[in-house]
Amino acid sequence: MKTYIISRARALGEHIAATGDTVRGAGEKFGVSKSTVHKDVTERLRAIDSQLYERVHDILELNLNERHLRGGNATREKYKNKNKSNL
């Protein structure tokens, strides 16, 4: 594995572990796609640093379980703001 991929995977893992950020959020911050982030932190990070992988895996599981709640809140806010602007 190339060294820049190893360092990117480690940096993404440390960022997610420190902030609890989502895969999309980390991708935006680092300028890579969510697919790249997901592959780095689920497959590559396991081989690079297993302890960091475990911490990131727990956060990704939490994000997955909260996904439907975040989507509902985003939709609620969207229409709340839309109704305010129409008044």
C-alpha cells in the first residue's frame, strides 16, 4: 500500500475518532469522496491500526443507527424554514 494512502487512512480515522464526524463530513473536510473515506476507514485502517479501527467502527455504527433520525430532523428543518419564508 502506498504511503500517502496509509497516512490518509490514519488521518481520516483520527479525525472521525476525535470528532465523531460522518463519512460524508470527513470526505468534505479532506477533499475525497465518501466512498474513499469508507474504504479507508473500514478496510485499510483495519490492516494499519486495529485499535484506531475499533474506535472508528464504533462511531460509524452509531452514525448508522442515528441516520434515520438525522434525515427526519433535516427534513423537518427544511420545511419549517420554507414555511417561515412564505409568510
